[in-house]
Amino acid sequence: MTNLDPRRGAGRRTRHDVESVVDALTSRMDGNAAAVRRAVLSVLHSREQQHLAEMELRRGIFELADLGVAPRDIARLAGISQPDVSRRLTRRGLTASRPSPREVISQRQAGLIDSDTMVRELSTMAMTHRIPARDSGYDSAAAQTGTAKELAAAFQDGLISEGEYETVRKAIAGRLGRVHGR
């Protein structure tokens, strides 16, 4: 049986692409591939909108706190509990101050920016080539920059095209003086 859950795997996160998910679901259900594709794309789009909404909520909470609004009032405005607001504010140092690659890609998926803007923003981001270790409580490099793995994951998940991925990858490599063919 094909694994449709990208979070499952033997100790590591596996990735999927839209086509493999559509193929697996279509073969399993004897379904219409076009209808399955539309449904899969709808779910992926909704997931990106949800992620973007969470990032905007987080930034709004931080901004209100910076303006001196009490956590109790922020909680009322955000529709979440006051302890949740306090937790988010306590963990603020673990959150990047600039948008992550995923957030920029989510903005494009939600129609807030166009593809050219997304590619331009991703191409100018400082990127690390690692993610924080599982046991690290805080990794300042990862908190301040995006990771190349986030970018590759977005490509593998079908959120950016091969052309967009290659354009961004080459721009970053060129900026770092490491232009490689692929």
C-alpha cells in the first residue's frame, strides 16, 4: 500500500508529490483522476492557507504585545485562551522575525503575492543547509533564516514548480559563490 501521509516514515519525514498522491488515491478508489487531483489540490491549498493564517496570527499577537496590549485582551481579540497567548509570547525567541520560505510560498498559494514576487523573495533569503537538531531547544541560525530543506520540501510537495525551484536554487548558490549544474 502506498503511504499517503507525508509525516509517516521510519524515523524520518518522507515527502510526497501531488502526482504520486493522485495516482495512489485513484488506483485505490477506482476514481476519476481529474476529480481526485482537484480534491488533493484543494486540500493542499487549504493547508497552506491555514499555515499562513497561523503565521499572521502569531505576528499579530507579537505586534499587539509590543504595543502594550494585555495578553487577556489579545486572547479575546484572537479567539484563543490567555495561557495560549502567554505561551506564544514566551516562545517568541524561537520564532523567526522574518518570513520563512514556507510562509512566502504560502502567501503565493493563497494568492497574496504572484509567482515572480515569491521567486524574488526566496532568491534573496539567507538560507542554511541544515535544520535544528532534534534535541536542541533553540537554534539561532535556523530561527533567523530559512533552510534549503524547506525549499526542497516545497518543491517535492508540488507547492513550487521545478523552474521556480531551480531559479531560486541557482540564485542562492550564485550568491554564495557555488554555482553547480544539476
